[in-house]
Amino acid sequence: HGSMTHQYKPYEQIRIVKDKYGNAAKQNATMLTLVRNEELFDMLQSIQQLESRFNRNYQYDWVFLNDKPFTEDFIKQTSAMVSGTARYGIIPYEHWSYPDYVDAQKAKEVRESRHFSNVAYGSSESYRHMCRFNSRFFYKHPILDDYQFYWRVEPSIEYGCDIMEDPFKYMIDNKVNYGFTLTLTEFPKTIPTLWETSMQYFEQPEVKEQLPPVEESLLSFISDNGGLSYNLCHFWSNFEIANLDFYRSPVYEAYVDHLDRAGGFFYERWGDAPVHTIAVAKMMRASEIHLFTDISYKHTVAGSCPLDDAFRQKARCTCDPGTDWAITSGSSCNIKFLEVSHQPAMADFEKYRD
Ligand code: GDP
Ligand code: MN
């Protein structure tokens, strides 16, 4: 690939600045979306949801990233719906291609192998670039240099309640560095060696001494046997609000570099969700990690709904608490999280639990 020239510069395609009629005080933060041009209408749905439930009162910026240039139509239609400044960035080629230590031919054989034929996205090449980008490169995009916190937003999501409090402000006031709404268990076939590769890194003495004490970490959320093996629990990263300084730290940087050199983004199908989760659980104190039980968020198979009747009225919710993923799905790890982190559940949790 070294000999090809790419038109992927400048990294910022266009910035559409809105007249601000600001009311609420804003934090140093942005909405962040990786998306394809073909997903325009699913993206408009997401923007409409988050703007009407939250962002119209704040006008946070919205950063859109793409491995290909955005079309004029995509830019026109999405920027018209965003209340804050809309920025469109192109991903540098080095962040969406094979590194020289990965064998692209072997990666192809893996994708075509029987092992992956019945695994979700098992045969997809672009999905692997996407997961690797979301694991080790998104925070390096130059546009993100302007922000400290991001809120990840995908196409085809729903917010079922008004968001009553600015989550960025909540996180900053409470020293929270990673926030989520939903958890799932990973398909084991996608990550055969992720755990051992991760532990090889985290168990090095010079890394260990930079981590919080194990008792203060969230290791018990991701391992049921003191770190011997992974229980597959992960924060569903299509919703996440986090502090970019966490990823910018040398410990995270070296972790994802170590993972990348092991090749599992391509030779297996490592997702950014388990990668973020393992890093967060090892590197942060449990008190820095927050489950937003008061945000109703839905994407494809899973959705959350606040289990507090009075709150749902106040927040004009349309979600059905009886369908809340945490209490209806055997593959949610939210209850485990509440237990190990000692975070309180919402007021009517017991009423809906069974
Ligand atoms: P899933 O949530 O794991 O089913 O994966 P998605 O298909 O929803 O992809 C995750 C996110 O990455 C979404 O925001 C997609 O729009 C985005 N995405 C996935 N593949 C690509 C790609 O090839 N190019 C770009 N620009 N975005 C992608
Ligand atoms: Mn998705």
C-alpha cells in the first residue's frame, strides 16, 4: 500500500458552524459518529433522537468520521439536523489499512475459513478495520484534539426518555471517566486469544505498577475467577461516553499496540467493545465507571429503560420498563456490574426484576 497516493487530506473535510443560542453551560465534549454515506437515513434518525431528547438544549458539537469522503448530500442533511457545529473528518489511511506486521493474505484465509462462516461479521474485512479503528485510532483523529470527552453515537439508535442531566457534567463532577448503558456477553469464537494476549500485557511488572490495586479495579466484572479467564462481559460500546485522556495515556496506548501486533483484529475478530472493557476494568478504579441507569438507549437487539416509575413520567419516557435488557436478557451483565461496583439500582428495580 505504501506506493499508492491517497486523497484523504485534509483530515477535516468541512466544518459547519451554527449560530449558537446557547442556554446551558457546556463541557469540553463532542458527539462522535463513525458512519458510512449509505447510512444517511439511519443516521438522521439517531440525530433526531438525541437532539430532541438532549442536545438541542446544549448544542454540543458533532464530529462525523468516515474512511471515505462524505458526500455533499450526507453533509447537507446531517448538518441541518445538528444543533451544534457539525464537523466532518476523513480517517487517515494508516488508521484503516493493514500494518506491515499483519499478513493480509493470512487474514483473508481466516475470513474465508469455516470457523468464521457462521460468526456475525466473521467474513467481513471492513468490520475488522472498523473494530481496530475504534480500539486504537479514533482518539488520535486530529479533530478530537479539540475535546476531552466524547459521546459515541451510531446510526439506528433510539433514546426513549428525555436526558434530564448533562451526562458530561455528571461525569466531570463525579470524576467518572467511562459511562455506559448496556452490557452483553461476547461470542467466544471472535476472541479466542484476546484474554491471554491482554493478560500478557497487564501482568508485566512495569505495567502493573501503573494500574490501580486489583481490589479497587473492576476485574471482578470481567473475570469470575480472579483473572484466570474472561467471563465475556463487555460494555456495549456503540453507546459510550468517555474521557479521551484515558485513551491518550501511555498505558492504554501500549496495550492496544501490543494487541495490534498480536494480529487478533485480523486473524480473529476482536471487537472494540471487549477491548475497551478490558482496558477500563484493568486501568480505572471502579468509582470511575458509571452505568447510566437513567438513560433509555436502544440499538438493534438491546434497549434499556429506567426502572423508576416516577422518573419515567418526569423524563417523558416512551420505553417499556418490562423490556429492559438488564432484567430480560441472560446475556446482560448490568446486574453483575451493579453488584461489583456497589452502584445503586433505580427505585423500582425489584418490582420489575421478575
Ligand atoms: P455492529 O453495531 O457491531 O452491528 O456494527 P455496525 O455495522 O453498526 O458498525 C459500527 C459503527 O461503525 C457504526 O457507526 C457504523 O456506521 C460504522 N461502520 C461500520 N463499518 C464501517 C465502514 O466500513 N466505514 C465507515 N465509515 N463506518 C463504518
Ligand atoms: Mn451498530
